[in-house]
Amino acid sequence: MKHERPISTKIAAGVPVSPGIVTGAVKIVTVTADVEKVEEGDIMVVSHSSPAFAVGVMKAAGLICQTGGVLTHICIVAREIGIPCVARVPEICSRLQEGDFVTLNASSGDIYVIARDSA
């Protein structure tokens, strides 16, 4: 993967669900088959909540949800295992690209792009 120089720009904000700050590569999950792409240390970005996505959350360093809230299934799983999570981030699946590096500040709900994947 080729990355452009760091830009560290706040791209979005959502509702904090599980506190913490993590940085990692974005993996966008919109269907169950996408869960297989998630590796340890990734920031998993989901379009909606599904119990089938929980397997990916177990490997991810952080979770960003386009919809949902503190009582959404996938957010509960993230909180229970202690990974940073932000929910209700409008259009985040189209604003981020697979392979982007982001910092997720789930204590404040802010999401920063550190590097864009230019491949």
C-alpha cells in the first residue's frame, strides 16, 4: 500500500460509545463477507450493526459505526471487550477509503485522517 504524507485532518465526529484513542488502517464492512478483511490493529468501519460483524470487532483495534448508538449490538460488543467505539457518524463509509490510516478518539467522538491510501 502506498500512502501520501500525513495530513491529520478531522474528518468526522460521532457519539462516543466506548472510550479510548487508537490509530490504524480502515477496513470498511458493509456485508458479512467483508468481516474476513479485518485484521488485528485495524479500525473497523461499519455501515450498520449486525451480529455477524462481532467476529471482526474481536480483532479490530477500534470501531466506527455509521448508524446506531450505545445500545446497538455491535457497540455493546465493543464496549464489553474494551475497544474504542464511536457511533452515529453520518456517511463515514463513503468519506473514508479502505486502507486510509485514521486516529479514532472515542473519548471525544472525533475521527482524524492521518494518511490517505493512494493506491
